[in-house]
Amino acid sequence: MPSFLAEQTSIWYQKNARDLPWRHEGVGAWAILISEVMLQQTPVSRVLTVWQEWIERWPSPADLAAEPAGEAIRAWGRLGYPRRAMRLHECAGEIVRRHGGEVPDELDKLLALPGIGDYTARAVLSFAFGQRHPVVDTNVRRVVSRVHHGVEDRAIGLAEVAELLPLGQSDAALASAALMELGAVVCAARSPRCGVCPVMAECRWKQLGSPQPEKPFRRPQSYAGTDRQVRGLLLAVLRESAAPVPRHRLDLVWPDGVQRERALQSLLADGLVQAQSCDVFLLPDSTPAQ
């Protein structure tokens, strides 16, 4: 029997789930895999347009694999953490080479793909193939911690979440999506909307007076002035150029030469940028100007 948490959350989800395009009927496993990678550390609002552009341009793994890796980076735009674009390109190539161009529907085969970790693999199996897998992200961990244990940040493992799921595959997949959605839009970290929560009456955290975590929430690291910002500025120049870019153009994006060089070297080390010469740079696998 499913837990009250899975059962009531599933009922709530069917009436209140956000209308997100990757949840629509008929959306395939490849499009769902792309959405899961894009949504890592990135809000839905920023992903929507880029996801749509990707699936229109590359509706299958073979379509993406046939293009240079630099095109994936270029199309990634400003989603952040552009190594995800590289991993998706590598993943597409491996799906073509090892699985005939079809996203595999087995856990071990998904985990063997580049850039696919445990969460993403289980999410794809659950949401694309309707399989029974515990899908544990930050949102699910917070919901289960609060409702079942009355605390903010208890370590919640796969086995505990698996026990909450219905036995039926499709019902379990629905419950997995519902738990994630509840944590994303109702049982939020800083401003939970307990008044509209379908399990408020059974929530131990609410019964205990909504105790705050022993360790206060960490403020997100400021982006301004960081190496991440400089990397983004450098990469933006390369993305917007159809031709290799001379160093003097990159020098204009940031005044601190030491930090700028450090950021450039990190892009080179990550494979996000290639050096055509010591003074000319381009996205990986791009065709040098003749």
C-alpha cells in the first residue's frame, strides 16, 4: 500500500501540477533527459525556451551527435554550468553508438552514459518510461524530512523513498513526480505554503512548530566578480562569433588580466574552448576560418 504521503500528494498533483512541456503526452525519453539535465541547478523559467529550441533543433540523439560539440555549447546560451551541454553532446554520441540512437530504459545502461548520474537516470526511467524508481532530489528529501521526521535536513536515502511508492509502475511514477512538485512549489525551503499543502495535517514538522534547521540556510554565493562570471563573459563572446576569436577581443570582457587568464585556462581545461593558436580561440570542433 502506498503511504499517505504518496497517495495524497498524487491526488494533489493531478489537480495542481504545473503545465510544463516536458510533461505533455507523447514527449519522448530524449526530450525528458534533456529537461532533467537542464533543470539541474537552474530554474524552470530559464529552461523553458532553451529546452524548446533544443528539441526542435535536435529531436533525437543522432541529430545532436551529428553536430560539433561547440554547437551544443552555443545553443546552451546563458543557462549556466555549460559543461552540461558538453556532457549532453557526449551522451548523444554514446546513445547512437551503443544503443541504436534510442535512450536506454535500463538503470545500468543509463548510468553508463556520460553526465548521467543516479538522480537523472532514475528520473528518466520514471518520467519517460513509467517505471517504479525512487527519485530523490533536494525537493523530495525536504518533503520526506519534514513530513515523516519533523526536521529540515535529515539524510533521506533511496530505500526510504522506495518504501513510500505504490507498487504499480505508473502509480509509482506519478507519486515520484508529485513528491518533487510538492517540494518545488509548496514545501519550499524558505517560504513553505503550508496552508495549501495536501499533507499538512499529517506533517510532523508542522506539528512541532516548523522548527528551523540547526544550521541556518547558507546564502547563495554571489555571482558578481567571480571566476564563474568571467568564464561566462568569455564564453559569451565565443558563442556569438561564427569565426575564431583573437585574444585581444577576449581581453575586453574583464579588466583583471590575472583573473581573466585564469578563467580562460579553466575553460580550456574543461574542453569548453579550444586554442587554434596561442592568441586565437574557438568553441570545440568548430571549423577554423580559412
